[in-house]
Amino acid sequence: MKQTVKTSRAAGQLEKMFRELNSALEVIEKYYGAESREMAEQLSLMAQLLPEIGEFDYAAESANRAMQILEQIGDTSNYAY
């Protein structure tokens, strides 16, 4: 039972983090643009965290989008690439 409670709490924290990261995407798009380095870095961060809550498809989409942005802006040496 204790392990289940800890697991549920951790999953809840990850889901909260996911919502906050999504909110950050909106702010980044507004201030830096949808094709910015900041957007790519945020998407890359999400791609690393999403599998933890079982969002594998969304993680892959986020990683691919981050790579596309970095290729477009010519920043393939960025850690997010």
C-alpha cells in the first residue's frame, strides 16, 4: 500500500509538472515565437519528462518538433538537439 501511495503521489506531481510545462509553451510562443530556440528547448524538456507519465507518443512528437525547430534555425549543436 505504501508503494502505491508513493507511486500515485509521484504520478500526480509529474502530471502537474506536465500542465505547467504546457503553460510554459504558451508563454514561450507568445514572447519568443513558435519557431524559437526557447520553444525547442522546452519541447525537448517535455520529451524527456512525458514518458514518465506514459505519454510516449506526445514525447516523440515533442522531440521531433524540437529537432525540426533547431534544424530550421541552424542550431544543431544545441543540447536540445
